Amino acid sequence: MLVKYRKDYEKVAMGLLSFIPDFKEITHLQTEMQWYQATNNHQLLLWREADGDFCGIVGIEIGPDFILVHHASLSPEERNSQNLQQMLDELADLYPQQRVMGTLEMAPVIGAWERSRDEQRTTDHH
């Protein structure tokens, strides 16, 4: 389940983002956190499984007809394509009027997710 970032999730959010190689450097990570908090159209969403532990995070930019995924990260023990898929599915469900897209770095991940969704739709209709 995706949950909107709140200040009291800061440590968890920073921990999850720190799995991204770019954010190993704490100052870079803090700058990024401030960037997400500075504007309304940038958001961090934390992802938790049914048991309630946060194990993923996705950083997005909300546009008029798109959702641009800047970052997506899962904790190492939860890092698999199924979880990433579910996190992105939930993101798409949150914003049904907008198309989920990725930055240059995220494009391959989003592309794989879209192909997988298309295959699922095709399979569901047979």
C-alpha cells in the first residue's frame, strides 16, 4: 500500500532512498529530501506490505497528464520485480487519469513494468 510521505517517516524514507547508489552520500540525500518537500508537485510515497513494514519508496513528479517517476527503491530483502511491479501498479491506480512515465534513469524500469502490464491484460482477456 502506498502512503504519502510525512515528516515522521523521514528516517525510513532516507533509509529506503539510501539504497539508490546516487544517495549513498548523505548531503545529496538530504538535498533530495528537501527538494521533494519544497514543492507540491513532487512527492515521496512509501510502500508497505500487508504486514505494515515500509519496504519501498517512490519519488514522483505530478504533471497535468503524467506522473513522472524520479526514484523507486525497495529494501534489499524485498527487492524483486514482483514487488516493484506491485508498487508501480498501485501508483498507477492512485492516479488513473495520468500516465506513469519515468525519467531517463527510470525509463527502463517503467518500460518493463508497462510491457508486463500489457502482457497481463492480454492474458486476462483470453
